[in-house]
Amino acid sequence: MSRSLDLRRSIGWREAWLALLILSAAAAFASAQLRLTAWAGLAAAPLLSLKLGRVGEGPRRALPRAMSALLGAALLFGLMWALYPVFSGEIVRLLPRALGGALLALAVIFFVGGSAWDPDRTALPAAMGVLTVAAYDPEARIDAPLGLAAVAVFLYLVRPSARWLRVVAFAAPAVAVAVAIVHGLPWAQPRVEAAAASVLNTGMASSGLSLDSTTRLGDVERLALSRRVVLRVFTPRPQKLRARVFTRFDGARWSAAAGSEARELVEAPVLHAALREWLDGLPGRSFARPGTTAAAAAVTTKVLQLVPTDKVLLAPAGVTLARLADATVRIDDQGLLTPSPGSSVEIYGLLNDPEAGFGEPGPEALAVPADTDPRFRELALRLAEGASPEERVRRTAHHLGRECRYSLDVGRFRSKQPVAEFLFEKKRGYCEYFATAAALLLRLQGVPTRYVSGYNVPGAELSGDHFVVRESDAHAWIEAYLPGRGFVELDPTPSDQYAAVHASDRGGALSGAWQWLQSRWSELMARLRAGDAKAAARFLARRLGAPLVLAALALGAWRFLRRRRSRPLENTRVRAGEGLPPDLARLLTRLDSHWRRQGAPRPASRAPLEHLESLPPGKAGGEAGRRVVATVYRVRFAGAAVAPGDVEALGRLLDEDGIR
């Protein structure tokens, strides 16, 4: 068998945690970028049980330099991708894959060649670089791999040594850059996606909410679900969040009504103590809708926007009060809230009455295009026969749910009336088609209706104390006007089919814990950016204080017990460097460092020879290690003198065996 490859490698606990980190990084990379190649890397996990014996001087110096260059390129690419999205779709697709794949290969090589490279300076940074590249993909499901990686890094680093500080010096900036790229600059993502879509032009689009003044049907053949988190909603009752209301329809495009009057909200009146305490926990001021009061059945909702915008405040219907850090808040005739121009509100609170129907219908709420398919009128007459407005609404929703199927793949439209083709021919489509078909049918039955877009807050996505809202939760529904009640919300999309298509694996307890940490960090940053440092400090102490204290106590107890177990015995006489010449003491220190890297550190209570004889041949340090220990014992106990040339010769032997 070749002397450069040892198949009998014995992996210690430290190496096991490092191997777990590398495998976690590979799993995250597989989810995010190059699936086939990365899964092939995972299949090659048995390679981690091998050990390189000797490595030439050239590779030993060149590979760490190559890793540094790759790490720099990965971080630079991420920053440029976020700040200046000018890369072509092909570069965005291929470059992260190449960088991540090369770093993953280096991490495995450094791990296998642990005797030639310091894992703290090579394998660990390379694995962290792979995690950084994986985090560039906002749709990657990397919560579980990141959680495993965090555990592995913690267990690998926490030991009675100051060397881990050097690793943290790399890991902290790398993680900070990754978080800044993915979460701190989210505005870059839609621009990159739009550029890639314009290049590919495949008729496929990704789910998400558009805040444009119009929305068009019939252009997208297939809709892909995006898992990117855009909102975190804290509320006892999940409700749909409105973003746009449309009343004009020309057969393919919805547009907003012209001349909608907007009024400023006024200073909120004095409220009862419990509600006032809830509002005071949010930064900013309280604004009330003119002419309304807080109802007893009002629902409280705190919204944390991860992609803030100055166009609209996402809010449920029937808002009576808003709390946010802004100079003014305006509300239009359709109940849409708008912050000050140029402001970017990240966190705000809302109070709404879900049973109150606000607004009066205009003539546009009954208008239909002149060339509407005659089949719409025939169906509307059958649904309206002998029915009250409430019954017409119920019949229309029931008919759509029975005759049509919810699907993200609608295919190419052959006619200029995509809604009629959806309802009478394809009989499959997503929420925009269900909502538009319901609006046209109800208008033809004399029920004023408007089209609404926003976000559905999924009850199944409850993570701890809040609901996680993703881009895939962008939704469309309608509001129908009923006499004596005003505009009421109606979702004609079949709820069971919608839930089945949007169902996702929530990742278990580990994913929930990760979402909890992300929500706390995002809220803390939002409060700080809102200019309320005192409230941010109170929030940090209240929400994160107890977990941090418990973690600190657990870490302190663990360190105390570990040090107590390794406390030197009273009769121990052989310690590192005690009674030895400085040059020989440094050689013993190098040997101790080698044993620690091999996952078998020498306790302070154990003599060097006793420890050497307890180790397997692959970890002991070879002939060089035995000579160093023998020389230490001759000098320490026999009083023998050692010549400087002998110490230098021992140092060269250690160098040849890769003990540094």
C-alpha cells in the first residue's frame, strides 16, 4: 500500500465535528446550487475516513493560497451581485457553482491531509466558504444544514484554547457578509431575476407580489413557487394582507381606479390600557382612521417587512389604527395605507375590524369589457336566478371550485380572452384566474366587485409566535359589495387545492428554532433602523436575554467541569516545558499541538510518555515524536545535557513528518 495514503485512519471527536461541518456545507450547497455535483460530493463522504501521509511542499503552500483566492472571489461576487446586478444569467448560474464546488473539494482535501495543513486555517474556512456560497440562493432550503453546521462549529471550537479566536476572526465576517447579501440587500433579488428572465424568455415566472399599477393575465404559462421569506406576521388571527385594489378590467389587464382620494390618518385617541401597552411596544406614533374607533373585536397584527417599500403598507381590510415610525400615513377610498414618500417602514402594528365592510362601490365595480365572451353572461344568468346577493356570491365561488382546478401550469393561451379560456376550456389556473373569473361573473349578476392582490398569511406556517410569509404566498382574491355590509372579502380559489400545491416541509424543530432566531434578529435590526434604540434594548433584553443567559451558564458549567476533570494531580511532575531548555520545550509544545489536532489532546495530568503510549500509531507522531519524548525524559529526569544541534535535528524530523 502507498505510504502517502493510510486507510486505517482513526477519527477523533474534533475531527468528527469538522467532518459534520463539511458534510453540512455540502448539503447546503446541494440544495442551493449544483445539485448533481454536490450530491456526488456527499456520496463521496467515505473519503473523509482516509488520511494523506505526506504532501509535497508545493501543494502544501499552494492549496491554502488557492483557498484564500476562492474565498475572496466568492465574497466579492456576492457583494457585486447584490450591489450591482449586472452579471448575465449564465454567470449568475455558473459562477457560484464553480466557486462552491472548488471550496468543497478543498475542504475535503484539507481534512484528509490534516497532518500537512492546520484544519483551523484550511478545512474550517473552506467549509464556511461553501456555506456562504450556498446562502447566496434565497430560495435554497438550507435551514437544517445551517443548523447542523452551527452545532458542529460550536463543538469544534469550544475548548480550553485561544486558537479558536483566529477562526472566529474569519467566520464572523464571512457569516456577516452572507447575511448582509441575503437579508440586508433584498432589493437586488427581483432585479437579478428579471434580468435572467429577460435573457431566457421561457414563458415561466416566479411567484411574488407586484406593486405595479396594473396586472396582466395570459402572459405566464407556468408559475414557479419562490421560498424566499418576505414577511413575518405576529397576530392571533392570520388574515390576508392587501397591497393593491383594482377595479378596471379590459379583458386581459386589471388597473386601479383613477382619482382615488387619499386622506391623512390623525393622531390616535386615548385607548384602553392593554391596547396602549401593545402599541407602546412598537416604535413610532399611533395613527387612527378618521371617524372610526377601536372595536372590541379588533385584531392586533404586527408586521415585519423583510423587503420594505414606500409604495404601500401591507394590511388586512378594515384597518382603524396603525403604529409606525413615520411622519404621515395616508389611506385612500379603498382602505389602502401609504407611508410618506421615500420612507421605508420595516416594522409596524395594525388594528383592524375584520367584520366591518368599508367603502362604497363606484360605477367601475360593475363594468365588464364590451367583448366579454357570451358564455360568461349565460353562466351569470343561471347563477343569479332567484338568488339574493349573498347567495349569488356563494353560488359563484362553489361553481368555480367545482368546475376548475388550481394549478401553477396553465400552458399557452390561444385566444385573446384568457379568462374565458381558463373557465370554459382549460379549467385550470392559479389565483389570478379564479379571482378574475369570479369578479366578472358577479358583476354580470349585479354584484359590485373589485380585484385585490396581496399576501395570504398561511396558518400552517406558524413558527413559534409568528407566521412566516414567503413570496410563494402572493395571492389574489376579490371583495364583493353586499347591501348593509359593504365590501366583504371572498377568496374563490379552492382552499384545499391551494393548500396542497403550497404545502411545504417546515423542517421540524431545528428549522423552527432557526426561524425564531431569524425573526428576533430581523426585528432587532428593524427597531434600531427605526431610530428607537431604547425600545430595541428593551426588546433584546426581554426576548433574547433569558436564552443568552442560559447559554452562557451552560457554557460556563461545561468549561468548569472540563477543566476540573483535567486538573493536574498533586504528584504530577512532568508538565509541558517544566525544567526544560526553551528550544526543547518548544518541540514538546509542537508535539502537544499535533496531538490536539489529531483529536487526542494530552490532559495536564498525564505525562508525555504515558500519553504517547496510549495513542494509536497514526496519531502518536511517528519516530520523531518518540525521539522528542525520549529526549525530554533524559533531560528532565536523568539530568542529561542536550546540544543545540541535537534539538535542531529533532525539529527537522518533526518538520519531515508534518508536525508543526
